[in-house]
Amino acid sequence: MSTPRHFLDLDRLPATTLRAILESAKAMKRAGRNGSTTLAGRTLALIFEKPSTRTRVSFEVAMRQLGGGSVVLDAQGSHLGVRETIADTARVLGCYVDAIMLRTDKPQKLDDMAAAGAVPVINGLTDATHPCQLMADVMTYEERKGTLKGATVAWCGDGNNVAASWIHAAERFGFTLRLAVPEALRPDPARIRWATERGAKVSLHTDPKEAVSGADCVATDTWVSMGNNDAERRMRLLTPYRVDAALMRLAKPDALFLHCLPAHRGEEVTDEVLDGPQSAVWDEAENRLHTEKAILAWCINGTRPDA
Ligand code: CP
Ligand code: NVA
């Protein structure tokens, strides 16, 4: 039996595979929504141990547009990891579906599901990373401004799961990443080491102005991620990192603003920036659909785009 093609994290797939998936996403976007039989007769199970709007709807619509279908399980409505081991659930689901997307807290749960070897497993966000989001972010940047290779992205805010996938992306796609994050909320140093040891330009900053100065893109995310229970402390630490019009003015005049959404208006970003001409957040949300179609086609169908 061959090993399923999992989409677990950007650092676990070759850059050539990620590039091929992105090019396939762009082609799928051009092809439009109807008539595809790419995943006809195939089914995706979506398991949510945390809430979601974009990830749930974009994956469900992606399967539908590719001719397949989906089944959604939530934490309350399934036995996952409580009354049944994750590996056993994976084996059972593998009898019914062709791939599993899991949104959960501990990354180990994704690994346990993948190790069961039943069907491809896709990371729909964990406490540690959010790789599907970054595929949409890279696509959005490239649509608006051409290649990300050699560009500079400034991340301002929490060193969270989305920031971690930005670090992976900086190495895989060859751009400079400046992380403006308070010391107490910095990303795992091992993740930054992983990127810099491979030649990636990833730097840490405490001053957001320094990070944003001359950048091609400014990105941020909520200050209080799902599962964080220290909101007050985070608000205090992160207030100086808010992306407002004055901070955006320090970036290049045509710099893009990205945010994975949901946004907390007036906290990590002001209305003026989120709704302003440099914001690409709605395209970014739409591109979740196109990149997920490409990820699903790669995971479920036999062809390796980089083979
Ligand atoms: N960006 C993102 O993953 O959004 P949801 O939490 O709504 O899925
Ligand atoms: N960092 C956020 C991302 C939501 C898409 C969270 O984990 O809640």
C-alpha cells in the first residue's frame, strides 16, 4: 500500500510540490467553478475541534466544485480522541472517505491521524501552524504583485500559528520575513532556526516600525487565538503592534496588507487599513477556496505535480 499524500505543514513538503499546488490553484481559479469532475465520487471528512467559517465553507465548496462531496464532524458530535483513539477513528473514516481535514489543538493529533495511514490528512489549523492559510496568502501576493521571491514581508503582532506558517513559507518561497513580536509572544526559536539554517532571511524585531519600514507586504492576525485564555495580558503586550494607517505609511507605497481573518477591528488592525486600498484580505479569503481545491486534488488524485 502506498503512503497517502498528506498536507501537514509547509516544512514537510518540498518547495517544488508547494509551487506545483499553487500553479494548479491559479489554473483552477481561471477555469471557474463549474463542470469539473476532478474529484467525482470522492468524499472529504472535515473534523473541527475548534470553530471555523472560512476553512469549513471553502473546503466544502471546493469538494463540491470538483465534483465530490464532504461530511463535517465536530468535537461534540464525534468520539475523536475521547472514546476512541485518533488512529482508530482514522482507520474507520478511511473506509468511507478519501481524505480527512482536521482542525485541532495539538499537532500530535494530526500526526497520529496521518500515521494511521488510511487516507491523506490535511492540516486545517492547529495551535502550532496554519499551512492552508499560507498557500492562499502566497497566491494572493503573487496575483497582485508578482513573485514573492526576494520580497519583504513584515508580520506585526502575535508569534502564533499563522506566524509559524509564515516562517515556513519564507524558507520555501524565498522571501524575507521580519517578525515584529513582543518578546513574551515570540515564535518557537527552533522554527526560526529551521528556516535560517536553510538560508532563509527571517529576523525578529521588537519595534514594528523597524519591521515595516520599506516592506512589500504587512500581515497580522488576531491577538487572542482560539484556546488562548490570557486576553488581557495579550491586549496589553500587543497594543503597540496594531497595524494602522501611520504604520502602513512606513511600508512601500504599494505594499499589500494581509490578514487571515477573522479580524478584530480596532485591535490588531484599524478599519482604515482593513477596508483601505492596500488591503487584499477579501481576495485572500477567496483564494482559500482555489488553493484548497488544488491541495485536495494533489492529496486525493494519483499524480504528483513535482514528479
Ligand atoms: N482564516 C481562517 O482559517 O478562518 P476560519 O477560522 O474562519 O476558518
Ligand atoms: N491565530 C488564529 C487564526 C484563526 C484563523 C487562531 O488560531 O485562532
